Amino acid sequence: MKYFTYFASILIMQFVLMAFYFIFAWVKFGTTIAKYIFKIKIVDFESGEKLKLVQGIIRYFSYIFFPIS
């Protein structure tokens, strides 16, 4: 049981850190490191501006629940 708790805590930390990285990068810079290399920006479809925080959160969770195979 000790190892399961340890493993579960690592998974939760990984999820939180990844969520913070992606959402922060999308909202603050409009891109992540890999997208920056290819000069790809993530913008709002209607306004053409950077994503808002709520849009970044929705985008992150849509990657988790609806992954592209």
C-alpha cells in the first residue's frame, strides 16, 4: 500500500505540473517550447489574440479527455 500511495502522489504532481506548464505557456506566451521552434502561435479563433485563462484550462482538459490517436 505504501508504494501505491507514493505512485499516486507522483502521478498527481506530474498532472499538476504539466497542467501549470501548458496553461501558463498558452496564456502568457501563446505558445509552448516546441510550437515556438516551429513558429506556431495559439490564438483565440474569433479575436486572434492570446488565449484567456479559461480557454487555456478548457484546451488542456480537452487534450486529456479527447486525445488524438
